[in-house]
Amino acid sequence: IESGHSLNTVSMEKIPYVPVVPGSPAEINFLDHGLQNCPYHAYRLLRDEEPVWEDPLTGFYVITRFEDLRGVLLDPANFSNDMRSGGSSRERIDSERALRMLRLYEEKGWVPGATLAGRDDPNHKQMRAMFNEAFNPKKINGLDPFVRDTAYKLIDAFVDDGRCDWVRQMSIPLPLIVIGQQMGVPEEDIWQIKAWTDAWVQRLGMMQSEEEECWSVEMEIEAQHYFQPIFERLRKEPDDTLLSDMVNRVIPEWGRPLNDNELHAEMMADTFVGGSETTTNAIS
């Protein structure tokens, strides 16, 4: 897939709002576009009739009542965050297709490691401590002048027009520029980063055809090859950026810092998608 290539996927299309009202839990399919567009009737049905419901397509359980959810979240010994222990959603639906995606990573890039959210204690707590050190309050507060200057610069670019596309001119670029500055990404590359994060998010929704999923994986691998030289440079020449801390800080219990596979997973899932997408939505 060439840089800048885009693919209009089914998951990107705007589906007309037509409420889907299942008659029974057996009629619920959370992979259906119409139901995803308005899942609330299905949620109510499950809460009322089958609060612990096994999805026949994925084998996962859907928990819909508050106290049940609270019990699950407070019991990591029985309910693991590690998706690999029971197989990912894609592996449960189509194991051969999941294997083909895995081979793409193996042949062309790096197989993403487990992210922070995909780990259980004590592994999670140990990794979390590393991030707490890297993202300490003093360092984050030190970013305030850069964040403020960047916001003013973006506003100055459209204020005389009397109008703006707030999302494209402010909500998207502001977090990407700020995060990018700490991740070794020059400002002129932020729209390429946005294309990669969009491709990653589209795959997360599990609404893609195999061709579309291949495109998303290829886009992620393209991002990996963009970031890998940055990792290698920071190992030789550490600096004061957050990424340098992530690359070089040793997790004491592991006796090592994050490896390339873990770094690539964190860059996409937690740093750029988890950081920029959520902030973009909040600003919007």
C-alpha cells in the first residue's frame, strides 16, 4: 500500500438512522451496521431478559447490568484483560483470516505486543509505573507553553476568516501536534499520522471486509516503519521527550525497557489513538 493511499471502507460509510428493534436476544447481531447505528434497543432487551449473554459470533459474553459489570471489573483473577488468553474477536470469528493478518505483520513489520490495557497485574502495575514516571506531573506541566502557543497559532490561521472548520482546523491538529512533538513527529507529518490512526480505528470496529482489513494492517505497518528509526535514534541519543523515556526506561521487574513490538503497540493504541482521538472528540 503506497503512502497516502486511502480506501473507502464499508465501516466509513454513513448508515441512515433506522432503529433496529430485536424481538429476542437470539436476533441480536452487534456486527450488523444498522444495530451498531442504534444499539440501545438491544441493550435494553439484554438487560431485561438476558443480562449475561453469550455472543454466538464471537463467543464473548456481554454483561449489561451495573452490579454485574462492577463485579467483573473488580475481579481480575477470574476476568482477564489479556485478550490473547481466550483469543481475539477476529480469531474467534475467522481464525484463518486472523492468521493471514498475523503473517502480514511477521513478514513486513512487527507483531504488536500487548498494550497496557491488555495486561493483568502484576504485569499491568509494573508497566503502569513506567508510564507514571515518564508522564510525571512536572514533565506534563512543562508542556503548557507549547500547548498554548500551538493553540494560538492554529486560531490565528483562521480567526480573520470569521469562520472555520473547527474539527479540521483545531480539534484534529492540536492534539496531534502536541503529542507528535513528544513522539519525534514533525508538524508537517500530522496528517499522515491521522491517516494511520483512522485506519487503525476502522479495523477496531470489526466491520471491514478482508481486503479492507489488509489495508488497515498495511497502513499500521507503514506507521511502524516510520517510527522504528525514531526508536533506534533515541536508544543511541536519548533526549527529554516522553518517547525517549518510553524507549529507554527500564521496568525493574522485567529487567528491560519495552521492546520494539511493545513500543509499536503503544504508539498506535495508547499514544496516538488513545491520546489524540479522545482529545479531538473532547475538543469537538
